[in-house]
Amino acid sequence: MPTVAEFAAYLERFAPCTTAADWDNVGLLLGDPAANVERVLTCLTLTPDVAEEAIREGANLIVSHHPVLFRGAKKLTTTTSDGQVALPLLRAGVAVYSPHTAFDNCAGGINDGLCQKLGMVNAVPLRPREARRQCKLVVFVPDADLKKVSDALFAAGAGVVGQYRECSFRLPGTGTFFGTDSTNPVVGQMGRREEVPEWRLEVVVPESLVSGAVAALRNAHSYEEPAFDVYPLKPNPSGGEGRIGALEQPTTLGELASHAKTSLKANAVQVVGDLNCPVRTVAVACGAASEFLTDAIKRKADVFLTGEVRFHDALTARGANVALILPGHYATERPAVEDLAAKLVTDWPGVTAWACRVERDPLSAI
């Protein structure tokens, strides 16, 4: 039977927490990592009625898109909104995991799902993420030092590749040196050229950690003057936020808005722009993502679809001749919660998973 920790590791691989926004609160937020999981409930937002369903239906784990204890609760009592959610779950032993903005932008996440439902092709990040600058650190070590130096580099943060750690490459060879009269070589003698079996040890290391990694290898290495090289690496594309792409078939703003309402099961859709204007290039960002409007304008999108925007952002979009489609916060994110439950059923045979049945859009149209 899988544990909460195993589910957390699975969700971390799917939507790495390191890709979440700096202000976000993601990961395992409540519960015992060692507890067993047989039943999983997914939801958009953890409210008292959602928690009640989870407890009533015997869920061991809730995967809530929006984080519980999001703003850093200072107290948990039955009189606080956070306490009314968290305390019953704690008593019932129900764990809570939130992927939030990591889920928004991961491959196969919420924004990719929106692109699929809208009929978009060749979608790429609307706001590409600046890749973390990395270096390749190469050091030459005798066999007796290989483990000690490797361990020191790994402890200093080197050797991390994606979701793997302690990654390195090792190649045996022969090193030569000639020690002058002022040297005190660990192997061989001064005053003559020595040939010594050595390992070429390579690791990647974030640019910000290079100085610490070099200090660690010097401290672990037995040579007076360890030979090493540091090579800057060209940043690799590392995804990003939102999406922009083309519709498989060009259409009008009104037709696309109607399609969005149907495919997202939205109560209502607000639109900024001429319903008859042709649209082909579409930018999307789920939830309340008006901060990406400037990116949509810069990338020359015909239309920007998000859950909701402020009044003055709507005026900005109109002034920039970028149409808006606003199906609502709930409508842009709830379908992905339902898709995630289906994915869990497929990927975890024997585990029961379902999307919360009592959850509803708090906004209604008349």
C-alpha cells in the first residue's frame, strides 16, 4: 500500500515544487508522510464542506490545487477559517498536498490542459523561465580520494540533474606533475616528473554554489594543489509560465468564447473585444493571471484567456487591441483537478481517487 510520502514524491515528479512561484506554498502541507493511502480526493480549494466530504468518504489524502494555510496562519482554532478546515482533517488523519503554481505550468498541467481544450497547437511558455546558470566542475583525484571528494562535492550541492542527485561522470587516466624544491607532494617525489593514476571527476554545479564546491573539494583533496577546471554552461530552456500558441483552425472571438464556455463548463464568459474579429494566436494563463496581460501584448497575441482580470486591466487590453476571454477562476482550473483524479486512478492501481463532488463555483450567473 503506498504512503503519503510516495504520493508526494510522485506529485513532485509530475509538478516539481522548485518551479512554483516564489510567493507560493506548495508540497505536503498537512499530515504524516508515513501514513498509508487508499483513497485520494482532489479539489480546487479546501473549504469546510470539501473537508467534510473527504472525512465522510474515508480519504487518506487530499490533493488541493489552492494551498491550505496559504497565508501563514498564526493560530488554528474552531473559530478561524483555517482551523475549521485543518483541525477536522488532523483529527481524522487526512493529509493535504498542494501543487498550485507548479501544477499550473508543468508539462501536462493546467495551462496545457486549457490549450488542449481550446484546440491550440505548438503552444510554448508565455513567460519563459530564466534558466538557472550552471557550471561543469572537473577535478582530477587519485583513487584513494575519489569517494571523499565526491561526497564533499555532493554535500556542497553539486551533482543535481533534474530530480536526480549525486550525479557525476568518472574516467580513469594518468596525471603528470613535476614538483619543485618548495613542494611536498603526497605521492611521488619532488624534483622529478611523476606519472600517477588518477580519476577525472565531473559534476554540474549551480553557478551560485561554485565557490563553496571548490572549497569543499580543496578541503577533501589530499594534494597540495588539486587540479580542477570550472566551465560555464549554456543555459537550457527550462519551461515557463502561461502558454501561447495558435488555434488549429482560425475562428472569431465570439466563436472561441462560446467554445471556451462549453469546453470549460463555465457559468458565464466575459469578453473584451469585437466578437466578430478573427483570432488565431491565443495566450492562456489559468486563474487570476492579469499579470500576464503584458506578456500577451508583447507576444502579439490576438486574444488572452484567463480566469479573471481587474477593470483597469480590461481597459489596458482594449487599448492594446488584445481581446480577452474570461470564463472565471473556477472554470479555468477545476477541469484539471478532475483530470488529475483520473490520472491518479490510472497511475496508482488499487487506489481510489475522485474529484470532490460538493465543490462548486462560488459565483453564479443569472
